[in-house]
Amino acid sequence: MSDTALKILIADDHPLFRGALRQVLAGLPSECEIQEAGDFAGAKRLVENCEDYDLILLDLNMPGSSGHSAIIGLSAVQANIPIIVVSATEAPQTIRRAIELGAAGYIAKSASMETIREAIEQVLEGEVWVPPNIDLGVETDPQMADLIDRLGTLTPQQTRVLTMIAEGLLNKQIAYELNVSEATIKAHVSAVLTKLNVDSRTQAVILLSQLGAKAPALSARG
């Protein structure tokens, strides 16, 4: 593998679709070093152990993930790696929320191999890609709009602390994982609660879980 090869993570629980994405990546101008994960825990572990991925192709609904919270979870580990959501869901609201939460692209699994390749190439060039000819509209749920805005105010480290709270880790465990003092984590937790406008860790986790709500039907366009 050459030093200029792209390093790409495919995170999807369907082996056949991972194989299809491998075929798409084989058609890129650059050589690719591809790693795969079949569940969210495996994907997160790979991202934690590798800082130089050029791209993550992410299924929102694989085991261990909960909808859009998967974007938050991986971005919290490595904020600079572009993420393309590859999903069977084509609801405009789902696509818009993914982009608002930091995804660099959104590809429907029904898209042709040529379209998927085009989307990947554009994102690798620093652009944002969404399916053409879809009106993403505006957020019709004021609570969700407020949540997305508040999440956007968190620093990368605060976001990571939030996701680790959601995993059930205590402050001392988070401090150990992030190699900082427990006092530092307490300060981060306090900041997270303030920015999310909640009074407890439990409320913060409940708020984050709203990102895992099932996607609306295609007919439910706002």
C-alpha cells in the first residue's frame, strides 16, 4: 500500500453492502486502504485507534448506534474526519439533520454506484454532498432545532464527555480514558449541562437519545 493511499472506514452491519462500497472505492483514482466495522462499538474502537482516516462511511442504524447520535459519537472521537452517512432512509428531514449535526455527506443506499462514487469524490475534495433534487426544507420540530443548535455550541472535548456520559461512564472513568484530571471532567460536565440547559446527567442523556428517534416517513415532509 502506497503512502498516498486513502484510508477509509466502512461502518455498516450488512456484509453485502460493505462489499458493494468496496467495489465503489476500487473505482476511485486513488488507491484505498479500507477497514470495516459491523457495529458501532467496532467503528468507534477503530476511530479511537487511528487518527488518519480520510473518510468514514457510516450507516446510522447498525447495532450499537442510535440514529443521528452515531454521527455525534464518531465526531466526538475524531472531529476532523469527514463522515458520509450511507442510509436506506431518504426522508429529507433525516438528511438535513445529519448535515446539521456535522456529516459531510448523505448517500441513499438506493443510489447507483456512479452516484455513490461521485459523492465520495466530492466529499474528499472538501465539499458537502446531499442527494440531488431533494428539498431538505427546514426543521419543523422546534425542540429538535434547539437541541441541534445547543449541541453545536459544545467543544469537541465537551461532546466527547457527553457521549461517554451516555455510555454510562462515571467522571473518574472518563478522566482515565481521556487522561485528564477528574476536576477537569467535572468542569466539562458542568459546561455540558449548562449549554444543553439541563440539570442532570440523566437529562442530558435523555436529550441526546432524541437523536436516535426513528426517521419520519417520506410522506412526512415539513
